[in-house]
Amino acid sequence: MKEKQSLVSIHDFTKEDILRIMELAADFEANPDQRLLYGKVVASLFFEPSTRTRLSFESAINRLGARVIGFSDMNNTSVTKGETLHDTIRVISNYCDMIVMRHPVEGAARYASEVSRVPVVNAGDGANQHPSQTLLDLYSILKTQGRLDNINIMMVGDLKYGRTVHSLLEALSHFKAEFTFVSPPELQMPTEYKMQLYERGISYYETSDMMERMEMADIIYMTRVQRERFSDIMEYERVKNAYILHNDMLASTKPNMKILHPLPRVNEIATDVDDNPKAYWFQQTENGVYTRMAIMAYLFGVK
């Protein structure tokens, strides 16, 4: 591990790094009370609203024995006085040993990692990357399927702005997954991500019909159409209910299939799916604590 390694993009981790995180997450799940970061201070800087990511990181920090400082609303910070991101990060990196940051601007996390004197973990930057979510998604896939290689995954909904699907696609390309992209034309997977798959010889299929290949899927990854990413509210209204997964749609799916969702859920998964044994999104959130413990322990070099 190099000194002051940050996790800004899933590209910052090799396949070997990813597999080590999976091992560590399993270790922390088996024994979550490991005070490996006692005496450390982690700054939790959320310039954009968050529930699960912020609280699971802060739970992970506390379980590791470190202390948390930071904010969950930038309106209570000097940003409202005109302070630049550069100055905010330079100052706060003097107060802590690691920064966990969510920001609405794409590239903000990379910039923060370049000016910070301590490691930065990207907790989501605009529609760009969300690497810790990707790693907990991978851990959820590994737990439910027993493997990461040769997974057939169907990604449904907002594939244009969804940073979780972008990061997960890049991570799974290490493991030769097969992808089905389901979206309306306005929200298709961006060309640059499909080109990455093409260059790596990984197959994908694109459709607007969610039922077309559902019976082939090991994982159905549902996403919310994100109102906050749309500049045109009329475009959002046209596509917001494009796909709604109901329980009766799952009759022909594989016995091992699991449904993941990065949450929050709005109405893209009907509540009648909640009691189906193929629903896994609530367990997925629990996996986030163990995975984020693994990420921090790994970056600090204590595991």
C-alpha cells in the first residue's frame, strides 16, 4: 500500500485490492468489535444529503474505535460565506486522519484528494463515482452467489446519471460479468462505459423491456430515477415511473437470483416484493457497515 492512498474511484483499487476488501468485510461481519482505529479522527463531510452512506460510515468509524467530526449539511459551514472547497479541505485535513466526503460536483473528491494531507474516501461525487457502495454491492453479490466471476447482472432504471451502476460496472469488469441494461432511451448507459466493456471483450445487451431477459439474471440491480440530477423537470416526469418491479414479475426468475438497490427506494420496487426471499436490499445496507470498516482499516494499513 502506498502512503496516503485515497479511494476516489473504483479504479484506485486493483482486483487484488477488491478481493482483500471482500475478505476483510467477512472478517468484520464475523467480529465487528475490533477497535483498530482507536485514537484516530475521521472527518465526515457531507455537502449533499445522505442517510445510509453517512450513517453506515459513521457506524463503521465508531465500531473501529475512531472518533467522528464533520457535518451533514453544508449550510452550517463556511461554504455559505464563500469559502472554496480547496480551503475547506486544506483546513479540515489538519484536524483529522482521514476524510470521508460526499459532494454534488463530479470530480470534487479527486480534487479534494489532491489538496488534502490525509486520505480521502469518496462517498459519492455527483453522477460520477461511489466506490464504497460498489464494494458493498460486490460483497452482497459474493455472499448471495458465492462468487464474483461470471455473474449475469441486470441493471434497471437510471443508467445515465446513476453513479452506483457506473462504479459497479467498472468493478465487475474485473470478473467477466454479463450485463443487461434496461432503461428508457433518455437514461441509457453512457457510451463511454459501454466502450469500456467492448474493449475488454465483455458482452452486454441493451433493452427497454425489463421482462425480456429477467429469467437469465443472477442479480437484478434496481435504481431510482434521481430527480436531483435532472435540469429539465418535464424530462424527469416522463421517465420517473418507467420501471416498477412487482412480486408477480419474479415467478420465472432463477432460484438464486437476488434483487439489490442502493436506496433510497421511491416506487421502483413495489412493497409486495419486500417479503420475497429474493429481496436483498435491506441486508445489503447492513453489508455496507462491514465493507466500510474494511475500506478504512485497509487504507489505514491496520489490516
